[in-house]
Amino acid sequence: MADDRYYSPAMETLPRADLDALVDERIQATVRYAAEHSPFYRRWFERHKIRPEAIRDHEDLRDLPIISGATIRRYQPPNTPEFCFRSVPWDAVFTVNETSGTSGVPKSFFLTWEDWERYAGKYARLFVSQGFERGDRVVVCASYGMNVGANTMTLAARDLGVTVIPEGKCTFPVRVMAHYRPTAVIGSVFKLLRLARRMEAEGIPPQEAGVKRLVVGGESFAPESRRYLEEVWGCPVYNTYGSTEGTMCGECTRQAGLHVPEDLVHFDLYDPRMERFAPDGESGRLVYTTLLEPGRRAGTLLINYDTEDTCRVVSRERCACGRTHMRIENPRREAETVLVAGVPLNRVDVEAAVFAPEHMASLNGEYEAFIYGGEEAGETVLRVSMETLDPAGADPREVEETFLAALFRSVPALAEAYEDGTLRVLCTLTPPGGLELHRVPGRPKRIVDRR
């Protein structure tokens, strides 16, 4: 009898010793494939005097150099005549995909149909772990473009008997929620909050819309914003982490860390200087390696790729859901971290303070933060603007006090800078729609360094 708690029961519940052995086998297969089929890695191994056959297990990866997004861009047009990371002939490439390019020129990736099947399998596992069932209906509010997310979710839904409503954006008419009664919606925290407000304005309480779960993809979020989103919708919110590179992970119904499909995705954590592995429980930079089964192929593969995200390993023990694959905390984007008075401040830290429960009677969660140089030497100014539902009745001083208390709980090191005057924090309130980001095209940044 099939076990409907898992998409791939034998693999998802594989004992740890067997899973570790499988990972080592696939690392060998991946390195061998890279040496034979990837122009970049063939030259990379030669340049660094690496013998591919000497790479036998995941410990050996620490002896290899680390590459980055800049490496990929450096070995593709216009910098080189060819795409050096393409590792199959053109007639085997099913799709060409690009990253968003928010941090520079988009990185190019070449996916075979095998790649798409692997990607879809990863998301199918996540959906099943989050309680999706045959007959569910899911609104996908992710771009159907050069990124892989929306199409990967759609392929996964096909394999599960789940109906997709492919909106792409979260600005679709509210009638979609009333007519099709979706059981799940996939989008960002703020897209889902705005959708809830539009539904309420048209007389459709989100809690009564029949939605059983929300899935947030493509961004980390604070526990405080999750709690508020769950309260607004009256259902659980699950996080996923994925990229065009293939790093698909996600929470199960236990919400106890993101499961890593270790048979397909290998993660190592490095210390901030990228000099050593970070032990379990310690935060570190996430370094990714594609894992291939022997005899399989990939259009693009990566070995020791710095994702420029940070996280920590939550556990390698069996989860309460029965899955044995390791769990990680929600990764944070390095691009969303800035130094404030010498202290690292991430967007999620600011978000946690905005969504402090004491705030949410008067705020709607929308915010933006700017960092400036102060008037005095060595002084930094953090200005945070928040939208209030009650411009006339909200108490700015009370909001600021609540924000500061929550911020210093999240980042205690900032409290000392605030006390000694090297950090000033200015909190302002604005009516709905009053933030600068509403006037910026595309996906706006929530935290901007203007020094």
C-alpha cells in the first residue's frame, strides 16, 4: 500500500548511514561528469591540478576551490565566446533560463528535460510534506518567465493531481478566490497580505475563503511576519527556498526547518571567511553542489558554489514527520545584509521588529528602511518608515518604542551603538501607499544603504 505521507517514501526516509553513502557516490558521479562534459570544470580541474578520481566523498570537497555567481558571469558571453558552464550539446538543451539579474548581469543556465524532472521531483516532495493532496487547487503567484520557480511548481502539481491556477502575479481579480475556491496560494509575504486586504475590501474574509495553506517562496521571513500572516489567513504558512541553480528545500507541516533533498542537493556551510566548514548549529555561508545519479546528465552543474546566503543546520536527525534528510533554517540573503555601526543588519531583522505583535493593531506590515551617514563622524542613521492603518490615531512614539525594543531583541549588538550615540533610529508613519517602494518599478528593496 502506498504511503501518501511521502512523494518518494524509500528515499525520503532513507537511514542516515545509507543516505551519507549515497551522497558520496553521487559526488563521485557528479565530479566525473563535470570533468568529461563541462568545459569550465575540465579546465578548472587542470588549472588547480585536481584529479577528479581523487574526489571520493563530501569531505574531499573542502579541498576544492569555491566558485561564485561572478565566476559564472565571467565564463559566459559577453566575457567569453561560449557558455562554459553548458555541459550538454545544444540539441539536448530543453530550456535556457536566467536568474533575475538583481545583483548584476543574469547568470545563464541550460536545463535538459532530466533537469526539469529532477526540479519537479524536489517540489513534489515539498508539496506532499506540506499536506497537498490530489484535488487541491493552488494559485501560483510567481513569474512564468526566465526563472524556473513557477514552471517547476506547475510540473510538480501535475505529478500530484493538483490543479494549478497560473496567475503569475498576485494582482489577479478577487473573483478568482470566490469562483475557484483555491485550497492554497503561493506568493511572497507581502503579496499574500495585499491579497488578503483586497479580499476583505470586497467582502471575502480570507479566513473563510477555503485556503488550507500558504506557501512563501523566494524569500526568507521573520517568525513574527509568519505569525501575522497565519492570523490574517487562518491557516499555516510554509517556507520554501529555491533558485535557478537547483537549491529547492522546504518546510514540512512540522515547521521545524527546511528539508534538504540530500540525494539531489549537497550543502556545506563555511565560516564567513570561507576558510573552514562551519559545524552544525553555527551560522555559515551556504555552498551548493549539484548531485547526479551515475549515468544521468545535467545541462548545467555546479560544484562548491557560493550561494551568498547564510543559514545553519537545524538537525540531521529524523524529523517528527518521518523524513531523515537534514533540515536547515531559513537562509538569509547576503545582498540584504548591511553593516550598521559595525553590526550586520539583515532585512529579516528589520521585518521582525516591524511585525512585533504589539504593532499589528495599527500597522499593515508594509515598511522600508534606509541607512544614511550621520552629521557627526562615525554616526549612522537608520530611518524606518511603516504604513499605519490609522494615521490619525496611531501613536508614533509608542510605535518607535515598540520597534526599538523588538530590533534590539533581534540584534542585541545594535543596542550598545544606540546607547552611545553612534546609531540613530528614526521611525516615521505613513498612510497606506505612502512608501517610496510603491513608486519603484519591479521588485523593490526593503532595506537600502544610501551612505
